[in-house]
Amino acid sequence: MILLLAFLLVPLIEIALFIQVGGAIGLWPTLGIVVITAIIGTWLVRNQGALALGQLRQSFSELNDPTEPLAHGAMILVAGALLLTPGFFTDAVGFALLMPPVRRAAFNYLRKRVKVQHFEMGSSRPSSPVRDDVIDGDFTEVDEDLTRVDPPKKPTHSPSGWTKH
């Protein structure tokens, strides 16, 4: 129900804002503002996205919980979509999501309402112990002249009957 209201209200709010701003400053300045906010928003999304990706890599390398960097990355992705959507309301929400304090507040709000049942890092199976006295390698038989000697191939199954003469 909330999603239906959002799909109905957001376009109505955008149309009303376009009419009000366009009436106050004119058509071309209004369109200019929309284009400029899209360009600036794209640049900011790239920068913030790179920072979020760096934080995500750091959490993986330090084996920390990646939930917060993933949530920040998702909010930056949503901000980018909102900033590329023409409109003043969506631009305001998109620019707000690009601010780390706003993202942190949204993450804390969601963290209180979402219950994580299970979280595990790493492999689920135990790793085999490493032995220092074992060296893994391949070999090839050679004769005295250092010529390769291939062992005779043994059949892996009996003939099928189709190839007998």
C-alpha cells in the first residue's frame, strides 16, 4: 500500500514543484537546474560509491561485518537513481542520501527494525591441516637420454562390441 502511495504521490509532487518553480523563474532556468543537478549528482554518486566500495573491501579484508558498508552502497545506488530522475523532490531526497550522516541515521533506523537471524563469515567446512613435510607436484618419466617415456595406456572399460571386427 505504501509503494502504491509513493507511485501516486511522488509524480504529483514533482509536477506541482515544476509548475511552481517554472512559474517563478521560467522554463529554461528550470530545465537548466534539472540538468545541472543530474550532472552534479552523477559526480557525487561516483565519489561516494568509490568510498563505500573501499569501506566494503576493508570490512572484507579485516573480516568485519559488511552489513553497514553494503547498506551505504545500496543507499548511494538509490540516491543515484533519484538524482537521475528529473524533479526537485527526488533530487532533494537523492542529495540527502548522499550525505553520510543521513545514511547513518537511516541505517540505524533500519537496524532497530530488522532482526538478523544468522551471520557467518568464511567457509562452512573445516579446513584440512597444512603439513610442512608434503610437497605437491607432478612428474614425467624420462629415460637415460632425457626422452619422455609415456607409460602404456590401460583401458578404463571393456570394449562395447560396436568396435569389434
